[in-house]
Amino acid sequence: MEPDRLNSPTTFEMPLEVMGHELQFSQDPNSKHLGTTVWDASLVFAKFLERNCRKGRFSPAKLKGKRVIELGAGCGVSGIGMALLGCDVIVTDQKEVLPLLQRNVERNISRIMQKNPDSFGSIKVAELQWGDESHIKAVGPPFDYIIGTDVVYVEHLLEPLLQTILALSGPRTTTMLGYEIRSTSVHEKMLQMWKRNFDVKTVAKSKMDETFQHPSIQLFIMGFKQSAECTENPGQATVEKVDVETVVEDESSEGNVVVEGSGLVEENVGDHSKPISQNAKLSEWEARRYGAMAARVLKDVKIS
């Protein structure tokens, strides 16, 4: 099932302030390609980086020069966030999405360089069809970080995604994925596949930006398991420990009511947001989230 659009058909430019930079992202919600829309998980990911960049493993001191690849980059929000912390980033997607992705990269590099070029790493665009060996070889694995947001939404993409991550990885690679839960069956299948290969950590809500978070949007940080195979090869480095407050077990069932087969996730926001008065003005983020809920409800209502 195709995910619901979170933006209106007239939303073609989206501003976003990240790490002191006023960025601007072009998008095309009317396109038949999902990658031409800015999805909410990418905003949560970028603002998570901003929240945790002052110290620890996500500080520029630790990330400068790290090689990063973004899968299904779409409009490029997450990849640009990593480049702002000094990483050398390759943002990838299907061929049809690349022109819009390239435009967003170029316009935002221009904005960043005018203000603070010293902390910026590098970023370039490349085509990568999951499972395509020539595309994978061309980007030059392994990478220090593999990232992706809202790349998981249908079951048949899980295996190509996993195989691509494995092909791009080295023994010390960290994979960071964020997505909005739209189907419990896909979510559970995904976790089963990941946990066979990785130590999977779920980022605690307390580590996310106070505004840019939501019960149905989760961030995962994964490193390879210490298997017997790794132990037998002393030349392989040990996996770096995750330096953020995490919980190992999935928490997606808390606060969510899922209607099987419909793709409808009804958020129970009682524990996560304040009551909204009739005269209260919604923030842009709140408006996006209420719009997402309304879009799902309308999609499940057939008007005769």
C-alpha cells in the first residue's frame, strides 16, 4: 500500500531550520514517485542530529570525515543533516528522483557555504537501485554510516533493503533508520530480519527533539552482532557501542491502535501532547501530523 502524502498538493517548497541554517527543500507531492515528498521521519532524524550534536558520537568532532551513504534519500533532508556535522555523504535514490535531489543538494550547499562553510563536510548524488551490484560497487563501500528514513513501507522491499545494507557495510558500520509505522505486519517482519543480523537499538523519545517526535515515528541504530564468525577473524574490528540512551525492545505497540489491513494507524496522543484548545494555533509540525492522520482516515472512507 502506498503511504499517504503528508503535504498538500500545493506544497512545493518546505523551509527547515537545522543547526542554525535556514534550509529550503523543493518537493513534488503530486509526483508518482514517493521520493519527491519530504516525509516526516526525515525531519525527526535531522532534528535528532541537531539535538545530540553538542557532544558524544554525533558531535562534529566525532563525525568529521566519516563516510555516510543515504538510501532512498528522496529530497535529501537526512543526508544534508549528516553533512552539516562534517560527514562526507553520498545521497542515493532511483534515477527518476535524482534531478529533484540534485537541486535540493545544490541550493542548500549554496546557503550553507554563505554562512558557515568550515563545519560542512561534502555531499554528492548517485543512483542506487537496491540490489544492483554495479550501483553498489560504484559508490565505493564500505561506509561508516548507512542512513535512511521512511524507506520501509511494503514487505517486498525488506529483503532488497537488507541485502543492500549488508553489501555497503564493513565490520564497524553503523546503520541508522527512521520511519513511520504504517503496518504492524511489515514492522514485525522488518524487526525479525534486522535482529538476525544486527544489535537493534530504538532511540528513546527523551533523546529526540522535543517538538519533532511522534509515537508512530521511530529511529533505530544498528551495529553488527558479535557472531562466532567475527570472533574467529581477529582482523575484524569490534562493533562500536551505541552512545545514546536506547531501549532494545520495540515499543511500537504503546500508544498506537492499528487497524489490520487498512494501513490506518490511529495515534493515541494522550501521553505525548498537551490538550489543544479551540483557539490554539497549531505549530507547523502539529499541522503536519494532524494532516497525516486526516489523510489516512479519508483514504479509508469510500464516498459514494
